[in-house]
Amino acid sequence: MRLGERVLGFFAAFVRVCPLSAGGQARVLRRAIYILPTGAGLVFGGILILMLVGSLNYQNNLGLLFTFLTTAIVLVSMHHAWFNLLGLTVTARAGPPVFAGDRATFDLLITAETACRRPDLCLSTSGNSAAPLDLEPGTTVGVRLMLSTHRRGRRPLGRLTLETRHPLGLFRSWCYSHLIGYPDIFIVRHIE
């Protein structure tokens, strides 16, 4: 085992993953959501620091008011990005068997049980991502992911990443879900 794989395995033990229920559903809980600023968020934060320094330097109260008001809006957008993922449920179902070398399909259902709209969600796994989707309150949306198969045998779906950049695009909020070990794992047949 290479050093890089050992280091990644060490850090993977600390990653919180949405727990998998007996029915194959992964529910997004509070402590499984990660959030970091995007590139635009870092630039915007730098602009806010420059506005603060300039307003303090010139003793401009209106500039300070505008800086703190904008900072408050940014912090509220961070909480909205976090709340956009909270309480979602992801269910995975395997598609029909395929031959080695073909693309395997996995049907995923994302359910929003709360009474608020969930815009700008994106679901991805190992380099394959689905189109952004919006969830209306109390609805379920189906997403189909296509994964490549290289050899014969079981093909697990792997780690799913559910992410959003809603509302301002200044923060990226995401969560992980491992559906490994779920009984509906895809089986690849060999070409005869």
C-alpha cells in the first residue's frame, strides 16, 4: 500500500457520512454537512476586509454600516446553504445487469420532506455528476447516474456527494453518503 493511499485512508476515517438505514436510504443529518467558501466567496471576503479597513481608516460610519450589513447577508447565505441539504433523503436502486465495458445505470431518488424548496442541488459519484436539480416541498426527484464498468463482478455505486451552492454561490455545502454493502449492488456479466 502506497503512502498516499494510507494518508487518504487515515483522513477518510474522520469523514462523517450520512448513515444508511435498513431500507437503503441515506438521510442527511446535521453533523454530516460540510461547508467551505468557493473561490468567489474568498474574493468577496477579501473585498469585505478591504472595505472594513478603508472604513476604519477614514472613520466612515456609513462605510462601516454597509460592510457589516453585507457581512451579515453573507453569513445568512452560509446558513441557507447548510439548511438546503439538511433533512434530504437519498435512495439508490441498481439498474439491469450489463456486459463488461458498458455503462451501468443507478437510479437515485432524492426526497425533500420539509416544507421549503431546495434549489440548486447536484449529485455526483467518482467523477460522474448529474444535472443540477430543484426539489419542491414534499416531492421526490429521480436521478439516473451512469458509471463505467471495466471488469466482471459486482459494481458498487461508491461514495455519493450531494452538494449545493445556493443562494449566492459564495459557499459550497456538501455531504457524503456511502451506499456500499447495500444489497442492490450492480452485477456485471462477462461478454461471451
